[in-house]
Amino acid sequence: MSLTLTLAAPSTDTEAPALAPRERETLRHIAAGRTYVQTARHMGLSRHTVDEYLRRIRAKFNITSTAELTRVAIALGL
């Protein structure tokens, strides 16, 4: 799967980093508008574990904001 994180139409020139299943699930919840605490409760995790999953996702995609996380989720079809 290819992914380009721009506001323009997606391109296929950059390979998307692989996400672990729990990272994908966490990202899906955050992109749906849930808070870290709501996500943690829904997934049966601590808020700190959710924060760690999102930190890993940010590092993999070299992003810094929740808005960018949402953009990644959309690009990945989550």
C-alpha cells in the first residue's frame, strides 16, 4: 500500500509504514473523534498505552499532530 501525506490527491510514490493491529485500531478510534481516555476504555487499555501506540504511529509517519493522525487514518482507509 502506498501513501503520500499531502493535502493534494494521494500519490503512490511513498510506501506506507506498517502498523501493528493495535496501532491500527487505536488510530481508527482517534480518527473517529474519540479521546485518548475513551479509546483506552473501549480497548481495555490504560491511557498511557494508547498514548504510546500513538507516539509510535507518529514516529513511523514522522508527524506531530492529531490532525495529521486523522489524515493518515483516512489515507489508510481506516
